Amino acid sequence: MEEIANIPPEICSRIVQHSRHSDLLHVARTTKNLQVAAESRLYNTLFLRDPGIVLKACSAVLVAGSHRGRYVQRFYFYFDIRQLRSRTASLPVLFWECVRDSLALMPNLQELCLSDPTYTNTWILDPLKNTFQLKVAKLSFGWDAHMVAFLQEQSELRILQVRECFADQAIIPLASSKLPALEVFDGHPRIAMELLGCKLTTLRFGVDEAQHIAIPNLIQHIITASTPLRTLHIMHIPQQVFLQAMNLITASHLGSQLYHLGVIHYPWAHFLEVEVASWEPHPTGVFRRVIAKEMHIYCPTLRHVVFWISYDRTYPFTYNGTDWIPTPGRQESSLREA
């Protein structure tokens, strides 16, 4: 046992490197050196869905004398509102305080994703402004003074996702010199207008019936901003403004500047076939389900997705109301390939 306890740190790191992730907790309980090596890998990426597990992970980071916080480089908290008893319910303040305090101990954090069903707990960002420099931020919060103050200190941020902007509140402007490294934005079109001064290469936003009138105006702002845009995605664009939007894009410098233009204006589709024969490697069962789920986010009426590789290799998936499940047997295509 004494020989095991005296294993050099570099050997411990090699042992942990070749250990299965499911075994790391047991490895961490073996010796002090193995604990340090195992925890550095265990806490490198925290991908959490259950608020109870989030509290346990944050509490472990907050243990006095612990250095676990410095190991964390990616903190993802995806929360499904269906876990709450009521859609109007919210996670308690103590939960968000625990998350805030643990994030304050993560100086090496590079990617942060937080889901708040109420979009109101941006106050947890206040003490974190100078704690770390993010490269990826996906925040299900509202765009308010707390959010803007936090983002204005993120000089290395490359990817930003903010989906909520309260319609009854004026948009809070972002200083033009801030977010110098921002390349990708995915979120609300009103927020996108505030970020056109950044060097965006990818812009993605969705619109609803109340916002479709403003689409031509937004596209005109994109054109005049002269951003180095290469990819533009507009989701759920109504047909009544589709042609006007396309004419504005093709008649401007964007027509030759864009590499990818994605416009989804059929949010009522029920069946979709995706030709994946040229994909390398071909997506496996798990990844096919992930792709189906992702497309369902942008097209909620979607019920059937078929992945086509060849005439004798088709993989259909059907939405059963809660999840996407593989459908046995071959199905003939009823739509052109997508």
C-alpha cells in the first residue's frame, strides 16, 4: 500500500488518462496523488441537467481548502422546464447563490451554459465579471444591465447565445469597443442589432409573427454595418417577407460575401429526409437521434425524419411526443432530399 501511495504525480496522470470516466471516482479515493489527478479530469467538464446534481457538484467545489474549481473549464447546466411542477415555477434563490459562489472559484472557465426558466437571475453574473475570460457563453437569461455589464468584460468571447429579450423593456446598448473577439451570435434579433459592430462571421436568429415586419429593416442594418459575415441563418421567416428579404440580400454585397445562407420558412413541416451519404463518417444511431432533436427545435411540427445513405440503407426516426425513437423497417421517401 505504501508503494501505491508513493506513485509519482506524472505516473498518476498517465493512469488517469487511460482510465474510464466511470472509474475516476474510485480512482480518486485510492491515494492523494491519484485524487488530484482524477479530480482534474473529473471536474474539467461539468455537463449537468438535474438541479440536485448541480448543487452537489457546486458544493464539492465550495469545500474549504478544495482546488476543484480551478480544474473546471466547461460548465454546462441544461434545464428542462418540464422538470418543474409548474411552468411558472422557478429554481430557488439558494440554488442560484450556490451556482454563483462556485463559478467564482473557477478562474480557468472557458465555456459556460446556464438555463434559467424565468430568464431573471442575471444578478449572479455581477461578481463574476473579472473572474474568468470565456470563449463560449450560452445563457438562457434576459438581456439586462447585469448581462451587459458581464459581457463587456469578456474580451476573449467568441461564441454568444442569448435567446431572451423582454418586449416591454428598452434594449440596453453594448459599448461599441466591447466583445472584440466575438464571431458567432445566436439569439434574439433585437440583441443581434446591438452586436453588428462586432466582427461577426456567423449570425443566427429566429422571428415570430410579431417581429416579421422588422426583418427587412434588420437585414438592411446588417448590410450597412459591413460585418465580415459568412453565415446567416433566419429561422421561421414568414412567406410574406421571404422574397423581400432574399432580394435585399442578393442585391447587396452579402450576395457574394456569404458562404452559407439558411432560411427556414416552413415551420409546419411534418416529414423530412436528410441525405447523409456524403458525410464522413456516417452518423451513428446516437448522433442521428441528436440531429433529429436539433431539427425539431427549429421545426416543432416535425414528426418523422429519415436519414438516407443508400436505397437499402435508410434510418427512419419518429417523434412519439417526448423523444425521437428509431422506426423499424424501411420507409419510402415522401419528400425531396434536404
